[in-house]
Amino acid sequence: MAKKQTLLLLTVSDCRECPKNTKVRTPNSGFAIDLICSLTGQVTSGYVEWEREINSVPSWCPLAIASE
């Protein structure tokens, strides 16, 4: 029997809240991180030291349906 698939719709303000986002330490940066989309491999926010530096969801996001 095939597994059922479920469509999930998420409302997020930035990529931190996306389950397909990965946090990795920025090389040679101390405490900074890069946020990377695991679907495309693109950096959504690079060299983030503070939460206020995180970008909103990019226009190229493959999961984005609409933006307010």
C-alpha cells in the first residue's frame, strides 16, 4: 500500500520557521550562521549574528505561494 501524502501550508515571517531550512556556522566567523534552503542549496541569509539580520522569505522560494 502506498503512503498517503499530505499538503501542508505554512505561514512564516522568515526562513527560520521553514522546515526545509538549515542553519550552518559561517566558516571562520565566530558565532555567525548561514541559513540555507535545503531544496535549492541557496543561502537565504548569510553571516547572521543577530535575529534582526535574518532576511524575509526570498522571491525565489520554491514553497512560496503568496506574500503579504
